[in-house]
Amino acid sequence: MNAAIDHGALRERYAAERDKRLRPDGNNQYLEVKGRFARYGADPYTPVAERPVCHGEFDAICVGAGYGGLVTGAALREAGLERICLIDKAGDVGGVWYWNRYPGAMCDTASMVYLPLLEETGYMPSKKYTYGTENQAHAQRIAKQYGLYEHALFSTSVTGTEWDDAAGRWIVRTDRGDEIRAKYLVLGMGPLDRPKLPGITGIETFGGPSFLASRWD
């Protein structure tokens, strides 16, 4: 016969383990990727290419080209919208899977649940827990199938949005001088592409080579 579970003791044990991992400074323990640390936020995978400034009119603008932006863009396509503009500071689609390319990176959620639009794209994941390279390739597959590359603006960050009530349009501005308009604006940004620097003693003066897992060297 199984012994009775002491739920109170179990809760105390979990609380004790949690407290070991909590810090009173919270997110303040990290340094912002700016100033002398700005290089840690650069894209090591795709050179920023020159392109004309965009002043286009679109049916919808999706800020973020990870799975959230891609699934939304695909749904808008299926709803009949034609001119859809994806904007992402990365050099390609994929979101977290664009940035995280360290050896062995893989999803900890079953691929049949995690990867979107499998039936629509006719794709079968290679294994239950897929590697990051396969996850990014699937993002590219979605973008190609639904024509989302056509108007995409990569290596581009949104600097401001404004609603033009008279015109019934969103005005979106970027760090590359773009000023574009659309009836619909979708925000599909995720936090997992944003690098965090540990606020450890000496990081300000360290002169050796260093890089982050999400900016793999």
C-alpha cells in the first residue's frame, strides 16, 4: 500500500527549491544590450542589405516573422487579403528559431503539437522533438507557400505606429526610413529573441572573445 502523501511537506519542498532560484533583483540582474554591449544584439547570420525605402500601402502589416506572424499572415491570405507585409529585425523568418542556432538546439514540445500548419503544408516532422534547423525550415516553408516573402521587410525594426482615423489606416515607421500604411496591424513579437547579458563582475572590462547562444559564433 502506498504511503499517504504529505501535501503540506511537498508544497514546502517545492517552495524551498523555488526560493533558491529567485533573486530579489529580478530582471535587473541582466544588462541591456546597448552602448558598449550593442554588438551582442547584432545579427551574425545575415548581412544587412541595402534596399529602397518602402512607402507602400498594404492590406495588413505583421510585426514579427516568427510562427505567430506567419500563422496570422497565412490566415489573412486564406481570408482573401493579398498585400501582407511582414516586418522583422532578423534577416529571415523563424523568430526564435532564426536566432537560436547553437549546436543541439531543439524544441521541448512535441513537434506534432508545436509546429503549425502541418496539414496545410503537407509536412511530417522528422521526429517527436525536432531540432532548431528543422523548425526554421518549416517557418520558411510556410512563408513560401503563402507568399509571405513577397513584401517582407527583414533586418528592420519598427520605431513607431500611429492610427490615422480619417483614412482608417495604420501608419508604421521603421529604423530604415520606411513609412507604410495598412488597414490591419498585427503585433506578433516574442521575447525569446532578445539577448540577456548577465550582470557579472568584470563583464564591462573583459577583453577576450565572447558571444551569446542566440548569436552563435
